[in-house]
Amino acid sequence: MFKFRVFVILAVLILSANLFAQNDFEDALKKAASENKRVVVDVYTDWCGWCKKMDAEAYSDTEVRKLLDENFILVKLNAEGKNKLTYNGRQYTEEELSYFFDVFSFPTTIFLEPDGKLITFSYDSYPMKNVPGYVKTEEFKKLLIYFRDGKYKDVDLSKII
């Protein structure tokens, strides 16, 4: 019985790893442009408990997965990563790019247009570049719909969540 439980746990972990299979940042931008989809950038660190909680809850939710798969390109960005990548013709490490996007807490969610341009929006009339912190599943669904439908162009996010 013990071996069976270990097998089940390992199978779940392997399937979860596939669930969060991430696009390379540069590949995600190319794919977004070719499919005309916005990009969701999940900025995380390896030690971040809230990042793991958001992965386990919001990103694992069936409705969230469907919204993401149908409307966005998801990419994860390690805020402490040293891998080099190119954004807007300039080289950054993952860490440098997270600073460029004004990420100072984890997790943080960033939205990009299909052409890679950073989406700015307002919350309580305050201009925002990202959504800092853990977002509960139901609020995350509303957030995805807000960006999917382009409401960020003329509706304050505080009216939605």
C-alpha cells in the first residue's frame, strides 16, 4: 500500500510539472505575436511560498487553465534567474527584467500585448504596471477576463476585483 501511495504522489508531481511547463520568454513573445494573444508573465522565486500556493490553487484551477490556454501565452520568469534573454531588442538577465517591470514582491503578474508591449492599467486611479502578490483563484479569473476583454483600456481594475 505504501508503494502505491508513493507511486500516486510521484505521478501527480510529474503531471503537475507538465501543467506548469513554461514557454521560454523569447519564444512566448514570438508565439504571442503569431497567435495574436496577450502574454501572462508569472514572476516568481524558488523560495516563495505564496508563488507555490498560487501555482497550486489559481494556476491549477480548471477554469483558469482554460482561460489561459484559449486566450493567453503563459510564461514564468524567475526573478532571481541569471539566464540571459532579449526584450525589446535589449539583453537582460531574468532578474534584471523583473526589475525593469518594477517587480518587488512575489508572486507578481505582468500582462503584455501580443507585440510584447507592457500593458499598463489603473487601480483606484493609480497607474499600474503589474499585479503584485498572491491572487485568489476567483479574483484571478476576473483578472484574466479583464485583460482578455481589453477592459484595462478604459475600466479601473478596482471596479472588477
